[in-house]
Amino acid sequence: MPTHLFIVGANYRTATPGFRDRLASDEAEVPALLDQLRGHGLTQALWISTCDRIEVVAADTEPMRAADAIIQVFAQRVGAPEPDLASQTYTLFGPAATRHLFSVACSLDSQVIGEPHVLGQIKAAHRLAASAGLSGSDMEAALQAAYAAAKRVRNETALAKRPTSIAAAAVQVARDIHGDLSQCSALVVGLADIGLLLAEQFRDAGLARFSVTAPSDRRAEAAARRMAAHWTPFSELESAVVAADIVITATGSGRYILDRALIDAASRRRRRRPMFLIDGGVPADVDPAVATLDGIFVYDLDDLERLALEGRASREAAAAGAWTIVDDAVAEFSRSRAERAAIPAIAALRHHFEMARLQLLAEHDHLDGAAATRLLINRLLHEPSERLRRRAADGAMTTEQEAMEQLLRRLFALNDGHKGDQDS
């Protein structure tokens, strides 16, 4: 029996945050969940759990039965009767499931279109499924095709090339100025949430060297410990600025923490190497006059928000091209799977023809080539011709007969202008 791809899931469109929270899992829980699916008879399945979705992607010869089994696992996990899950979950089969998988891998189905994390999350789920022995050939084929589509979207469109949040915009500007962030150091001045959020984003982007300072040395030292960063006394602010390629301010103290004289002196000590200053203070922490200095790049939250808005607009525009790639990839995948499915039938047909040829030669070894060929054609076409005639005699089967005739014409590229009956 053929194996069919299908997906059972709940995402940000269909399910409430509370439902998704109860259904979600961390990586350590996934092996046990996969064991539950195996216990229900599934042999190819992966469990994807992200902020936006919880989905089981599976392949099975009985997809309806297997989908019902997954709903049972979902119901057990959220502690609700199976009928209660109907309004918050979805089940997709065949081409719809394939298109959905590809769109998720390409980050077209995320709340933030083009976000880069979901493909890595799918690959992590794939590794866990493979480790559990639940990634068979059908699943592998679908996932590899999805990865290839995601690579095309990344290389051929601008979908993931623009930041869509203030933090992502800050990282992008820093990369434009400094290049490899792993070679940079950063200073956080102040303890407001925005500064700590930006620092976390920079750490995720590869920047490892952080210092923290604030007017309250005690609080700054405690924050540095939590961030696994270096603490600098506020009295040493200028020296700390000299050592920093990126400075994030977040005090909102009502006065300029970084004025033109301080930054000019620090820049000279740095031999005018560029500095990126992010003013996250409300009111501002950075004197506007600082921006007039050579090699000093100052962005406030409004500047970063504008870049984020432009990034979101750019990604929306790029999505159309990405969907074209996805649809082409789905069509190609479906075509290749159909061709593979046809191979056993073609092999059986070839074997049938060969057996008929050998039997004819055994019965009539004295025939010349023309007579043997004519007899073989008649023998091969006898049974199909009789079946078509019987269908034609049954008026209720007219539609099936027409479909069979059309299929024959397509398979053998028959010319519609020559419809003469074949002798049988």
C-alpha cells in the first residue's frame, strides 16, 4: 500500500496561547512523545514544537487512522476530551500537507515572515525523529525537498534579508558597521529592560564580550553576574566606552550620559575606529551632537523601529516570490513521488509482456517475425479490449469507460484521428 504524508497540529492561527502552552514540549520531552506515537503504530513521525506551532508531521499507509492516533496523544497531553480539540487543531493530507510543510520550512507560515529560526527547529525535530527510529524514506524525501525549497527562498528572494524587530535591526546595523560580531565587545550603560533585551539579542548573534555599568554600582554588579558579563564601576565610564565597539544606553536619567566631549575623547583613544551607539533611553541618554563626530554611528529607538517597519514591508513584498518557489517545489515533489509510485506497475506490465512473448515462442517456434509479432499484439490486447467492450455494454459505466480510454490515449500517445478497432 502507498504511504501518504499528513500533518496534525495547532498553531497561532487555530489555537489559543493557553492551549498551545499545554501542548508544547521542550526537547527533553520529545523522545517520550515519539514513543507514544510509536505505541499507536506510527513508524514515520516527527514532533515540532515552537512558539508558533506544535505539529506532528508523519507518513503512513493509513493516514486517517494514524491522524486519529495523534489526536489521542494531543488530547492526553492537554487533558481534554478529543472532541474539544477539533476547533483548535487541523489535519492536512496529501498535497495540502506537503505545501504546509514546505511553507513552514521556508518561514512563510510564521507570525514574523522570514524569521530564521523555524528551519533550524524543524531540523532539530528531524534529528530527534531519526534518533528514535521514526524517520523513514517517505519522511526523508519530504524533508529534504522542504530543505531544498527553503534554501532557494533564502538565496533567490529577499525574504530573510531585512530585520523585522528593533533588536534585529540593531544587530543588522552593527554587522553593517563592524562585520563579524564575535570579534566585537559591547557595553551596556543602565539597567532598563530595553538595554538588557538588546544585549541578549547581540549575544544570540555571536557577540560574547559584554560589560555592564550603571549609576548604581550595586545593581550594575548584580546585573553583570546574571548576564555572565564584566562589571565596570560607573566612575570608569570613559575607559569602558573606549573598550567598546557597541554601546547600548538605557538609563533614561533625564541627562546626557554620553556627551560629545566624552565620546570625542574616547574616539581619539580608539584611533577613530568606528563605534555604534544605541540610545535606548527615554528621555535620550546620548547628546545629539555626538552624531556629528566622524566614525560615530548613533541610532535611537525610533531609528531602529523605522528600519524594522521597512524590513517587515520588504519581507511582505518578497513573500510572493517565495510562494512561487514553494508551489514549484511542491509540484516537483508530487510529480517525482507519482513517478516512483508508478515504477512497480510499469515493472509488472513489462514482466507480463515478457511472459506472453516467451509463451508464444514456446507454442509457435516455427512462426516468422511478422506472424509472431501480429499474434503477440493480438494476445496482449485481447483482455484489455474485452474489458473495454464489457464496460461499453454497461451504460452505468460510461464515465469509467471514457476515463479508461483517455488514460490509454495519454499513456500510449495515441492519435485521436485514428480510432480503428484493434483485432483481438
